[in-house]
Amino acid sequence: MPGKRSGLGGSPDEERTTSLLGWWRARTAHKRARVEGQHLVKESRRILKKKSYRIPASVAAQITADLKAVEEALAGADLEQMRKTIATLDDAMDDHLAFARKSTIREYSESIGVAVAVALLLRAFVVEAFQIPSGSMIPTLEVGDHIFVSKFAFGLSVPFTDAKILQYAEPQRGDVIVFKFPQDHSVDYIKRVVGLPGDVIEVKQDEVYINGKALPRERIPRVCQYSEGPHTSGLGDERDCELWMETLGDKRHETIQEPGRGGRDFARYVVPAGHVFCMGDNRDNSSDSRVWGPVDYDLIKGKALIVWWSRGETEGWSPIAWIKAIRWHRFFHPVR
């Protein structure tokens, strides 16, 4: 009858799907065999090199021949030949080199150990993650921002100490730096560098003067409010503020001040050698060098690079509230 299928074969679409599935399975099997074979060859060469004094010459010759057979098979496309040579080499190693083969637990332990060592080295010398705990750097950094800090921006330090291995650069005006709090080295602070060694710093009504000249700044005519509390739930302590664009050297950045609190003055101060004068961008709500003095170069841990994760606080906890508190727009936001 017209349109009736014989049942002896599939449709063209089904045949193509079956063919594609078969190709994918064959490709996956080849890849798995290659990885297994390469690992076995690497392990056998390692044992032959390090344990040669314990391996009879005849056994070493047999293992060498078997691993060369595996290498030749891996260079080809015959899956069955790969599997055959791999099995032969694996059996020979079990029979003669079992004393030197690594157990699965040992291999995993070594891999984890290497990963941990690399992570610790990166943290000590390259980059470290920090969380912003307060609003002293608003609007540049918000409470709940997680940032990466370059540990080698200015030099290298001996891990877990204040000692510098190498100092090849100095902080510049406008840099956002992380440092050990001068009055408690167990606490990390983050502020912006305003004054360099020898600079004369003075603050009048929230206007900063360096060497007698006011920092260039201009008011940004935009509604400004901020909160250090769980503002994502609408229950935070919202504060009115003024937004300013300030120029520090070749860097432009935003700062805020609270007109209702009145300007904070700071008498003329000369920054000592080997130190920097730091201030928060939230000028009326920041404990900084105006309160506890300058920051010694030796206490500087690095320069802030980027916000990699950010989430505000919420009243209570629920999966929906937690997700809503994530500040997606701040992901990978550079710190300027």
C-alpha cells in the first residue's frame, strides 16, 4: 500500500542519527584509549628510568619493546590495535614492575597536592582574593564585593611576613591598594593612595590639597544615595550624598561626601619617606590616614585589580533572596 514502510530499515534521518552516534562513540573510544596509552607509556618510562637498578635487563628490554608498540599504535587509527598493545604493556608492568607502580590513591593524592601547592604559590606571589567588609570605598567598591589583588604590582614579599624580597615599583596617586592595618597587622585594609612621600596633605571642608593645590574635581549632578546595610531588601540605612569626579594624577575616579555631616578638615601633614597617605572614596565615612597615619611600603600587600563576585546582604535567608542579592552588573568590573 502507498506510504506503508517495509520495516526492513530506518528512515534517512534515523540512519543519519545512527551513523552520527556511531561516529561519536568511536571518536570517544579512540580518545579514551589514547589518554590511557599515553599515561601508561609515561609511567613505564618513569619506572625504567628511576628503578633501572632493580629491573633485570631482559625485563627492561621487554617493557621497552611493549611501550614502543603502544606508541606506534597510538600514532595510527586502529582502535583494536591500541587496546591490544595497551593491555600487553599493562600486564607486563603488573607482572614485573608492580613494586614501582603508583596506586590510584597515590596518584590522586599527588595531583591534589600539586594543585594545592600551585594555589598557595599563586596566593603568595601572584594574586589573592579579598572581600570588602565596609563602605569606606563607596562608590568604587561596595560592601560584599569580592576582588582580586595583584601581589606583584609593586614587588615580592616573603609569604606570611612583612619582609620584601624585591621592590621594583612604588604606589602612585590614585592606586587602590590593600595593606596591613598599621595598628593591627592581622587586619587588611583597602584605600586609595592620595599622597606620596614628601607630599604636603591638607583637607579643608572635604576638599583635598596636595602641596598647596586643590585636587581637580567636579560635581556630578546625579541623585546619590548609599547604604552599608542590607539595602537589597529595602531595609538598609539609606544616606543622601553628593557625587564628585576627582582627578588624582592621571586617574579619574568618583568620590562621595555627605553634606549633612559637614566637611572634615585635616591639618597640613608631610608624608614621611617610604610611606603613602591613603583615604577612602567615601570621604565622610572612612577611617583612613587622617585618623591612624600613613601606610609603610612594607605593609602594602598589592593593588586592587577587578571585582570578580559581588552580593549584597539580605534580611533573613532564602534561595530567592540570596540570588536576588547578587550584583550581576559588577562581575569583572575593573577597580579604577
